[in-house]
Amino acid sequence: MRLGAHMSTAGGTFRALERAAEYGMDACQIFTKNQRQWAAKPPPDDAVAAFRDKMGEVGIAPDALVAHASYLINLATPDDALWEKSTTSLGGELRACDALGVPSLVVHPGAHVGSGTEAGMARVVAAIDSIYGAADAPVAMTLLETTAGQGTTLGATLDELRVILAGVASPERVGVCLDTCHLFAAGYDFRAESDYRALVAQIDGTVGLDAVRAIHLNDSQHGLGSRKDRHAHIGEGEIGRDGFGWFLMDPRWRDLPGILETEKGDDGEGDRKNMATLRGLAAPAD
Ligand SMILES: [Zn+2]
């Protein structure tokens, strides 16, 4: 796996790449805009140029870059106004990815807030179809993230993601981002090698291995099936080191960005520690 973390774009989008390189990362996740605001102006030309220049300089491969969409977006909502806003916003973020040269954007499938799973999934499909069916459709892929399943959120089962992928008109533009903390909190165990193998077989049998384009590497503060989304440092949560080792040693994920979304601590000590742990697990010394 190409290892990295979600990095701050404070001071300019290119600064995320600079920080990632400083920490010896081979992958990086960014926000394309302030994730707590709706406004999605395209990134200014100078910001795009600075980002693309830095990309060549630091040697992070373009396909090891991924963006994460705003947390305000809810594609599954039954509320028409919010659905419109969410769809427009996701389209804008995908176009920002195109400008920056980032190949994919991770988004949570959303919450149906009482309208039901089927209705919620149909709304997600409609949003994706409206974005990629447009005349000025973006090129960047949308990656639906697996979720812990809090409240009425979709994406806690691989089967829900399979249904959404099967429903969209342009399935080649849609993929999946696995999040280890969310999978575990949603009830998928992969701490033992046999369980990991069973999980991969399940991924293969639902969304398909090729749909997986990114992996979020987070340990979990809460137990298996807790449906609570609280990230922990690698090896310090309920998943433990072994569960990450299976993912890291699996050649099928070799070229994917593996992204930490854990506490950074002072001066990024959290990132440095977790990167060292992941590197150790990827190349066991025996
Ligand atoms: Zn995540």
C-alpha cells in the first residue's frame, strides 16, 4: 500500500503535499475546500499551479492522492433542497479534483433520516447519475466510503454499496473506500487471518475487489459491531496490529493509497508514530 494520511491544507492546498513529504509519506488525502462550508468556488489558478508543481517536486504519485468531500453533503436525504445542495457541492468538489489532478473523491453515502434504506440508496444513485450524466461531467471518480452505521447512515454493509454501484449509470466512475475503523464498528471482524480472508471474499462477492480504490487506516476505540465511529492510533484500539498487518501485506492493495485519519498530536507526532507502525507491519522483520 502507498501509505500516507489526511493532511491539512492550511496555508495553501500545496502545503498538504509538503507536509506529507516531510513525514515520508507516499500518499496523501486532502480537502479541496473548507469542509464545513457549502461554497465551492473552483480553486484559483495560482493554487492549482502551486499544487501541481509541488506534486512533481515531492514525488507523490498522482494516483496516490485522494480528496475527501465535505461532511455537510448528504446524498441520501429525502429533503429535496438538501439533496440539490449536496449534489451540486459534490459535483463542484469533483471538478476541483479535476483541476488539481486528484483522481478520486471520497464521500460518505449519507443518511436516509427515516425514509428507509431503499429510498436512501435511490437518492444516492440519482445524485451520482445527475453529476456524471451532465454535459460537463467531471472525470474524477466518486469513492463511497464504508461507514460505522450510526443512526440512519448508509454504507455500513458492503451489500448496500453493491446495490448503489449496481444502480448507477456510469459504474466505472464510482468506487469504494474501505475504512478499517468503520468496517470493524459495523461488525466486520478481520483481526484473525481467517476472518480477514473471509472479509476479502465478501468484498469480492459484493462490490468486487477492483472497485476498492482507497483504504482509510484507522484503529477503533470501540468494539466490534459497536456502530460507533471513534478512530484510535494503529495498534492501540480494539482492532490491534494484526488486523492492519493483513491489509498491509496483501499484494492486492499494493498500489492503493492507505490513509491515516488518526489524531495528529503536537507537531504531527501521531502521524509519525502511526506511519512507523504501518511501515513495520508492511515489512515484518523476520
Ligand atoms: Zn474514513
